[in-house]
Amino acid sequence: MAAMGKTVIPIAASRGALPIPEARRDAGATPVDALGRALRDLRISVTDRCNFRCTYCMPKESFGMDHEFLPHAELLSFEEIVRMARVFHALGTAKIRLTGGEPLLRRGIERLVGMLREALPQVDLTLTTNGSALKAKARALEAAGLDRITVSLDSLDDATFRAMNDVDFPVARVLEAIDEAAAAGLAPIKVNMVVKRGVNDRHVVEMARHFRGSGHIVRFIEFMDVGSTNGWRMDDVIPSAEIVRRIDAHFPLEPVEPGYRGEVAERWRYVDGAGEIGVISSVTQAFCSDCTRARLSTDGRLYTCLFAQQGYDLKGLLRTGADDGALEQAVRGIWQQRTDRYSEIRTAETARARKVEMSYIGG
């Protein structure tokens, strides 16, 4: 882990981008990778900035006061983001999620949502936020055309939540934002809780209890070895099976069939009909075989895995005059040669490998 205040440079920014492979000529409309997985989901990081310093994502020891975020000129413009979204949609992408960093810190984010909705009226358009600015922006986001929203909330215990976000932000303000978003029409809301042993795992049942019957869906996420600064250890992971057992002991659960191939969360519903929860088990029950996600970083690099070490520079193509056909062929070629299955082959060595930070490509 870096020393206090030391600037952390995302690994993709510190190395050259991967060469873009040529697409196969016999390909259909939707590219399929080397393991038979289609390209269906795109996550777009609109900023690498965040006002939280969550210990599992942007710890202060590495992202201190003198941390150098990307200059604005290096970020994809809204017009470039919309253009790339069109390219991915033409290749079969049906869902787009805006991420960060904290996406609501990107000035004019409501305008970007509106631009994407106008360009792609049928796409499933969502956004993930820490909730800090959501109360003020929820109605504008809904009016612009956002379909749904996911809020990160790691504990209902105020002291624990303040310690985990490490900027002393109160849990009450996030709960108020969730209520405001629901009132604005962005429900049902998904609430993501990253569970870390000895930190917030004792609050799992409380989280389930709070949102039971609300219509919102809590998703409990295993603590993952994303990036290289969060001090990940296997001993800190609470297996999702244990989370399900803990909740089931208080509120009986039964499994739910996936809604679609590639759905990340394993779904469970309350037997009494009070809603459902999800568990995301990247560490203990890898779902690489059905992964249909690509990630476009803040500065326009395409990553084919959350645990990637390098990306492909699509911004370079955008800004050197490539037409949409050339961009489609580039994305197709990248996806066709994709072989990523990090979570299935995770070892002590790969877990220690230097990987791109989550704040750079989103979760």
C-alpha cells in the first residue's frame, strides 16, 4: 500500500494501452468472446473523482489530499460518451450503467443522462452512486430519462458507516436520498452493501430487516480484490452462503431463478413475500462463465474485466478521426479475443498483481 498522501496513478495511465486486435470477418451483429460470452452490458465511468474514501475502494493512505485526478481534458466528453454508447448498442449492448468514482460529481450529469436517453431510447439506463448528492439530483435524473439507480450503503450503523466512508458522512443523509429517489420514480432501488469480516458483517441482518417490505433490493457483495490499494485478504471475506444463512435464520428465504443469463447477483426472496435480496459472490462462487460486461474508463479505455491490468485506448481512435464503423470493428475485435476469467482462477499471486483501481473503471 502506498504511503500516506502518495499519488496513485491508475495502472492503465502508467503504461501503454493494449494493441487493438482485428475483428474476425465472419462475425455477426453481436460479438461473442473466446468463451462464448456475448457483449450485453456496458459500464461507463464518467469521473475518477469521489468525495468518499471508502477503505475498500479509495483508501486515504493511497488517495490523499495531494492525489492527482485526471485533468478534465483527459476525460471523455459527453458527446464522446454518447457516441461510444451508440457503437456498443449497435453491437448488441442492451444495458448501460454510469459509474465513477462518484458519477454525480460530474458536472451536468443530468444532461448526459438526457443525451443518452435521446440517442438510445430503448436501452436500460442506470447509475450507481454513494448517495451523497442524490437527494438534490434525483428528480432531475428521473426527468432526464434514468430508469433505475443503485446506492452504495455499507451499514445502517452510523459510526460504522462514517468509519467505512472515512469522511464522516452520516448514514441518515443516504437514507433520505434513497427515499427521495423512490419518490422521484427511480424505484425499485438496489442497495449495495460490501461486507467485510470484522468491520460491518454484524450488520447484515439489520440491513435486511430495514429494507424488507420496502420494495428495494439489498445486494450483499463479497469483499473483492479490486485494484491494488485496498489491502484485500481472503480472511476478510464473508462468503455469500454465510450471509444467506444469517438472514435466513431470521427471515426464511428461498432461491429465485436468474432474470437473465449473466445476472451477477444470486437472487433470494423472503418466503413471506416481503421482497428479495441478492448476493454477489465474485470470490467464493465465480460467475465468470456468464460475464457479459465491458467497462469504459474515465479516460476512454476499454476494459474487459473488473480485475484487468490494462485497457484498450478507444479515446485515441475517437480523437484521431475514426468513424463509427472503425470503432465498431475495434470493439468487436477486442471482445472476440477476450478470455478473462479472473475469479475462476484467482490465486495468491494474481490477487497481489497490480490491477486497475475500481475508482477508475467503476464497480
